[in-house]
Amino acid sequence: MVRNVNRKAAQFKASFYSCFSIRIRQSRSHAGFTFIELLVVMVIIALLLSIVAPRYFNSIDKAKEAVLRQDLGMLRDAIDQFYSDTGNILSV
């Protein structure tokens, strides 16, 4: 009875993995990844970075522009306050 269940489980496992065309290595003398697997992972990471990098750099540029606008507004306010206090325009 137990052998029959084990045999059916092994048959199911073999048919399950064969429908996805996945090879199961029963005995590997070394553990690790193949060169092709590492290459595929590196290509996927490169694709994701090529999508994300332009958006990241655009957001940095937009943040710098926003800071410059704020600084310019603060400088204008300081010049206006100086003019209202002294009645003179700031000369360089």
C-alpha cells in the first residue's frame, strides 16, 4: 500500500514537472547557478534599471529646480524688505 502511494506520488511529480518542461536534477555534485542563469538575472536587472534610472534622475532635476525657485523667492523677499527699510535699491 505504501509503495503504491509513493509510486503514485512520484508519477504525479514527474508528470507535473514534465508539463512545465522543467528538469529536476536528482543528484548534483555541486550546488550553485549556471552561467546562463546568472546572465538572465543580470539582463533582467539591467532592464529594470534602464526603466527606473531616467525617472530617478528627472526627479532629482525637478527637486533642484524647486529648491532654486524657493531660493529665488526668498532673495526677492529679502531685497523687497531691504528696499522698504532703507528706501534704497540694493546696489552691487
